[in-house]
Amino acid sequence: MIRFFIFMSISIGIVCAQNLITPIPKEIKYNKQKAKIGKMLFFDTRLSKDKKVSCASCHKPSNGWSDNKKVSIGVFGQKDTIQTPTVLNAIFNFREFWNGRAKDLKEQVDTTLHNNIEMDMDKNSIEKNVNSIKLYKDMFKKDYVSYKMVVDAIAEFQKTLITPGAKFDRYIEGKVKLSKDELNGYKTFKRLGCITCHNGKNVGGNSFQKIGIIFKYDNCPNDRHSITKISIDKCVYKVPTLRNIALTPPYFHDGSAKTLKSAIEKMAYYNLGYIINEKEIKNIEKFLKTLTGNSPKLSE
Amino acid sequence: MNKRVDNKTIIILFIGIFLVVSLIRFNNSRKVYFANSNLIQLKIDQIGHKELNLNYTILESTIYLFNNNDKIEQAIKTLQKTIKNLKNDKNFRENFPKIYKKFVNSYIKEMDKKIELIYEFGAINSAIKNSNTYLINALSRLPYFHERYSSNMPHGYIRELMKSISNILLSKNSLRNFIDINDIKNLENVKFKTKKLQEFNNITTAHFKMIYKNFPIYQNYLKKITDTKCMDILSSINSEFFTKNLKRVKDINYVFYAIILLVILYTLFVIVLLAKINKENYKLNIASKKLRETIRTDMLTKLGNRQRYEEEIKGLDNIALFIVNIDKFKHINEYFGTDIGDSVLKKVASILKDITKNYDSKIYRLGADDFGVLVDKENIKSFEKVSEEIISWFENNKISIGKFSFRISVSIGISDKRPFFEKADIALSEVKESIRLKYLLFTESCKRVKNIENNINKTSILYQAIKDDRIVPVYQPIVDIETKKIVKYEVLARVVHEDGRVESIFPYLKIAMDNKLYFDITKAILIKSVSYLYDKNIDFNLNFSIEDINDNKIMNILKGLEESYKDIFKRITFELLESEAIEDYEAINSFIKYVKSKGAKIAIDDFGSGYSNFEHIIKLDIDYLKIDGSLIKNIDSNSGSLKIVSLMNKFAKDTNIQTVAEFIENEAIWQKLKELGINFGQGYYFSKPLESI
């Protein structure tokens, strides 16, 4: 019992001192060789049925490892139902995918490879394709590369896609000062209640929330309800990260917000019940731009 | 017996080792069990703590408007890790299967549900919090609205608005529903002319409606999440585990005590066994001591026997042994019976003890009627004094046994040199042989010592001579006294020494008899002389003793010779030695009958030497009497001898027996014998024994 109270008091201490937004760590531990192979696989179109789609087809490094289209385009030019989320800092998400159906990156990779719109592959064809390439076998130092090894490697690579060094992180660390507008934007972000859902390391990505809680949002494909079948989960999605948000338009699960400003305005209206003015939008946008971090180390 | 003891020892040893090993092993597994069960307990406690922590973070997220949701996720992950930790506990699964099942089926399932609820609750919680934020913000804007648009606002709008907002805040903070839907509906229906106000009202009432709609859900979720269902399950798991574990620990301890008890019992058993063995050993020791005493004690006199004597003189040198022998004890036994004899022995034993007690003596019974008196030489003045004391006691005192009272005498042999007994015994023997001596200290010059030495010497000479075939016959002529012509020869035995010296067999005869060598001598002489004399065409005399006659082997040789050498018996005269030993005249008669039937003649040798019995002689069918040399030797000077010889001759002539005289050493003797009418003679006067003829 005594231990419990000590623990509680320490926890309370941390809570009081803790920031609502915490910085992205500068380093993350990963297996270099695996990640190196994973990177190659990430860009390899032979992992898709039509051999035209790679992971990078939708998770374009130039688009903040996301897609500028409203929805993802998979094999044979098929349209997916949902906008491509970024894989940047995905390791810090509590679940993967918009509806959080994957509990970690490995599951996410596995699901994406199998998805008949996205890559449309199965275990055997992946193994066949990968083992036909000597380089992979050499790099894995194995006579036969299993599907699990492929998934592991891609997940390991995705793990490295973190963006430390954002201005806001440096501000938290006391290294830089935010501009007046940026600071006002952060204050508004808190005052309006954006922070209620967008908090933590990834400024989001740590809870499920309903889009259109105040005013109903109509277009909710592949929501959490599609998995749990609980009515309360209608239009519920994993809160997307706001890290590098400036790099990844369009916004929302349906890509309906083309600009960041529009996304800020819509969110305020649908979820917070605010009609916010231009000044507030601009400031929030400026604040959100401070969340753009350095490119991942392995991205070049 | 030994083997069985060994087996027992091994079994006992094995049981001991087994007990100790099982004690150690059981103790080890006991420790392992305690460690494992403590670990399980710790893990259960940890889960409880982590769940409390999760609940805390949830409540925190409801209280604080601004909250980092990473913390909730972190708390969930930590809890799941702790749960997994216990789920993977092999000991928990195997040793407490029932409780483990409950943990997996009940607690983990409930916890999974609860975590899902937490995620679902997250959305509602955020919405409620945000609307709260909005409403608080709205409150701050109300005065501004009032100032600017009061004219356009319906009467009481602000009041109604504030009422609803405060109801919501009250509800949120008390978790009790104070929201009135009619109020909200009324507000919603208010129409504004100003667009801005209309917009404000629309949004605010949207918040109201959202809260109205979700607040019960919020309440419900919060209640579910913070209920104690999981906690209760865990707590019951905990108490079940505790109870079960306690019982186990008790059982384990009982077994442990039982093993310790066994070890104690085992130790006691070994102690008892050792004590028993000790006791038996002790008994055995006493018994063997007694037995040894018995072996070394004469049961009659309770004195030490020869064996005890031998043991006790070991290492002693400055001592003297007196062997005291009761004279003619055999006669006492024969006369009074052995009971009296035994009593005499007892009496003598106590008398000897009494007489010599001043010398710190030890008394033994060394033989049938031999007592040993062992004294330290320093304790006595002289052997004579001690001996005299003993002898004079018996001379001066009668001993009385029951109604009998008689005198006995003793003889004493003494030695103060090793070997005490043997030497004292020799001295005693000499005393016994002497008429004069009563006691004697052994010295090297004792007559008997010389005898014994002589005997030993002669025995070895005789043995060697027989072995080397150095017993040879010689032939002494027997002449007709009238004509002095040789008529036959007497075969005599000689020992040829290793150096070639020839000696008469006579000094060796007694030794030959004592050592059963008589046969060998007779055999050698018989065979050698008969084979030598067979073709010499002359008669000869062979000496035969009663031992030879009684010896079947000699008789067989004789028969063999009779068969091999035709008519040889007709030329032989058997000279039978007349002696005290002849008792069985039957055997002699049948021998005489046998040889006479083959043509042999019989002579009686050394007639008149000792026990000659005319009556016996008459009974035998004999041809010659050889008159003993001791009567012949001095016949020329001793008239007594002359008379006896004359008588013998007359007696022989009367019974038609011819006479032979031995030891005729000179002419005077020959003349006397010739006058007496003796038939034959032999002696150095005529011829020495000849090695060949």
C-alpha cells in the first residue's frame, strides 16, 4: 500500500509537470540491416499484384509520406475508400489505420499487403517474388526469405520514419521561442479544445474520436463502427497525428479538406462547435506548421 | 554372520543417506516453491496496482479539461504487460490451475472488455469536455452579447441560457443529470433577427443537445469503467491464491516436519542400535573372558593350568618353578577311589598355597598330580629352604579327607632357567628315580639330562643308519665244548657308523623299541643274513624277541624267506629272549609250533638273567637253553654262579634240552663248563663275531 501511494504521488507530480504535447525522440532503436532491407522493400513494386504499386506509391516521401489524393489508389488503379494516412511517426500511434484495426506496424504492413485494393498479395506470392531477387537473399543472409521476414523488415523501416526537431518540440525544450502568432495559435488550439484530442507525442494518434460530434458529419466510410459494430462507434476514427500536418493535404479520412485552413475551420465547427474567425484559423495554422519536423534519417 | 551385519550396516547407511538427501532436496524445492508463490503473489499485486493506476488516469482525464491521452495508453499497455506476465507464469498455471483459469477466463476477459470501454469512453469524454469548454467560453461572451444585442434578444433569454449552462456544469461536476430537455428545446426555438445571434444560439443549443444526448452515456461508461468488477475478481483471485498457498505452505511444512521427525527417529534408532551393540559386545567380552579363564583354569582345584602358567611366565626371567609331585598318587586313586584322589588334589593345592604364601607365590596344576609353585627368586632365600618347608609339612602333617586321615609325601623338581617346566620336570624325574633325593634343582650335570642327551643322540644315529642301510649282520661261531669245533653261528646285529666304526646294536635296542624301529633292524638282519648264509651250508642262530613274534610284518617276511630259500628253516635255531615282557605264551607257542613244523629249532636266550621261570620254560617246546653271560663270566671264581649254572644244566639235561654258554672269555671258564657237561659255547675265547665266514 505504501508503495502504491508513493507511486500515485509520483504520478501526480509527473502529470502536473507534464506537457500536453511531448517532443518526438531524437533517436529510436532499430535494426539497421533490417531497416535497410525494409526501405528497399518499401519502394519495391514487386510486392503488389500488378507490380506497379509499392508502399511508397501512396506513402510518398515528397508528400510527407502520405498521398495528395482524396483516397489511396491501389493495384490496377483501384480507388480505396479512405485518404492515405502518413507513415511518419506511425510508430508512436496507439493503433494503426484510420479505424485502428492494426495494433502495430507489423499488422499494418501485413494488412496492407493483403488488401485486395491496395497491394493484393498473399504470403506465397510475396515470398516467390522476393526470393526471385538474389539481392534480398544476400541482404537477409538467408537461402530463403520468409513472408514474416519481409513484413518485419518493412515494419522496421517504418519505425525509423520519425521526425524529431520540430520547432514546437524545440520550443517545449526551451531552445527556441514561438512567434506571437504561433503562440496565440497554440493558445487558441488549447482554448477551443483541439488539445483534448490532439495531444501527446503525436499530437493525436492516441485515442478514438467521433468526427461531427456537435454537428453531424455524413461521410464516414470504414469507421470504427465497421469493426466493432457498436452504434456509438459510428464516425469514430483514430485521431490523426498533427505532426507534419502541413505536408500532407488533403485532410480528413475522406480528404474533403483540401487546405489546412479549411481543415481547421471544419474541425472547429463539426467537433468543437465553434465558428472561428480568420485570425484564429491563421494563428492555428501557423502553430500547426511548427509541428513539421526533420526528414527521417533513412529517407534519402 | 559377518555378511549379515554388513548388509544391515549398508541398509542403515542407505536409509541415512536417503533421509539426508530427501531432506536437502525437499528443503530446496520448498524454497523454490516459496520463491515461486511469492513471485505469483507479487505479480497479482502488481496487476492490482496497475489497474488502480489506469483508473486513476481515466479519472484524471475526466477531471482535467486538458489531458495527455498518451498517459492512458501508457497505463493500459503497462497493465496489459503485467497481466501477460502473470498469464505466462508457468508455476501459476501448473500449481494453481483453478485460480489460473479464473484469472484467464474471468479477469482477463473482463479487463479486455473494460479496455474497450475505455477507448469508447474516450470519444464521449472528449466531446463532453469540449462542450464544457465551449459553454464556459460562451459564459464569458454573454455579457458582451447582452450589451450589444439586448434589444434584439427575447426577454429572459440570457437567464434561460445561463440556467441551462449552469445545469450542465452542475451535472458534469456532480455526475448527476440536471439537464432539462424542455429548457433546451425552448432555447432552440428562440428566433433571432440578428444572424450572429442566431448562429450563436444554434451552436450553443447543438452543444446542449449533444450533452443532453451523451451525458447519460458518459455517466454510464464512467460508472462501468470505474466499477470494481475487475478489482473484485482480482481480489477474490488474490484471496483464493492466498488461502490455497497458505494451505500448501502448511502441507509442505508438515511434510518437512515429518521428514525432520524421521531423521530424529533414525538418529534415535541408530543410537539405540549402537547401545545394544555395545551391550552385547560387553556381554560377549565377559563371556569370552570367562571362557578364557575356564580354558586356563583347572576346574577341580581352581588353580591356573598349564596354559595359564605358560601365559603368565612370558617375559619373566628372575623366577623359579617348583614342580611338586604327590608320590604314588596313582595308588591313592586306586586305593581310595578318584573322589578321594580329587579331594587330595584340592587339599594339596590349598596347602601349597598356604605354605608358600610368604613368597608371593603362584600355584598351578601342571599335570595330573603335578603342582607348580612359581616364585620370584628375590622372594626366597634358597630353593632348599622352600623345598624343605614343603616336604617337611607333608612329613609332619597328615591330611584328612572325610573320615580318612593319612600321610602323603611329595617330590620336588626345581628349575630357575628356561624352559622352566621342562627342566623342573627332568629334575623331578631324577628325584623320582632316586631313593635318597626328595628334591632337586635342575643343573646341566643331572644324570637324566645326560641320558636324555644320549638318547637323542643315539636315536638320530639309529635313524640315519637305518636310512643308509648301515645295519649289518655279524656271525659269532658256536663251538662244541668237547671238541672246540665250530658247529654253527649266532647272527648278531651291528651298527656301522658313518666313519666306518662298527658298534654292537645292543645299546640301541631300547631306543629302537621306543621309536618303533625294531622292525627295520630285524628286517635288515633277517634278509641280509639268510641270503648270505643260504649257500654256506652251515646252521645259524637268529635272535627273535617277543615284539618280532607279535609283528605280522616280520612274520610275513619270515614266511617269505621260508618259501624263497628251500629248507632254510632246518638250519635255523631261533633264539627267544626270555624276559619279563613274556606274558602271552600262546603267541610264542604258536610261533614255536610253526617254525618247528618247518624244521627249525628253538633256544631260550639269556636264561637266568632276571625273571627266568622254569615252569614256563617247561611248557615250551624248546631245544636249547642259552645260559646268561653274567653267570658264565665269573663261573671260575664265584661258587654261587657255578652252582646255579650246574643246576640249570642238570635241569636242562633232565628235560632233554641242550645247553649253550655265552661269554666264554678264557680257558679256565671253558674247563669249568667242560666239567659241568655244557654242550656248546661261544665267546672271545673261541672267536669274536666275524663279518664274514
